[in-house]
Amino acid sequence: MKLNGVDWLALVLIIVGGLNWGLVGAFKFNLVDTIFGEGSALARIVYVLVGLAAVCMIVTASRLMQAHAAPKE
């Protein structure tokens, strides 16, 4: 099974979100808020997109597990 463009975009957004949370946890530095402004509409859009990407990755992970569990013919 190959990943499509939406899957790759979701993966990138998940990585960005994870790195941002790592920065918040380690250094109390929120890169998204720094770039787009704390509480700004753009920052909120980024957070929503990261959340949607997580949902997309749940679906993709499910598809990958089903493809991996399927008997090979």
C-alpha cells in the first residue's frame, strides 16, 4: 500500500505538531504562536489542521494495519 498526497501532508503536519509540543514541553516555547501570533486566527487554523491530520493518520494507520494483516497471495 502506498501513501497518497493527503497522507503525506497529514504526516508532515503531525511531525510539525509533535515538534512544537516538544518545544513547548522542553523550553516553554511555542513555535506556532511565535510565527503566527498567540491566539491568532492563523495559529488556530494550524492547530485545527494538525488535529485533522491526526484523525487522517488514524485512518491511514488502520488501512496499513489491515493491509499488513491481509494474507499475501
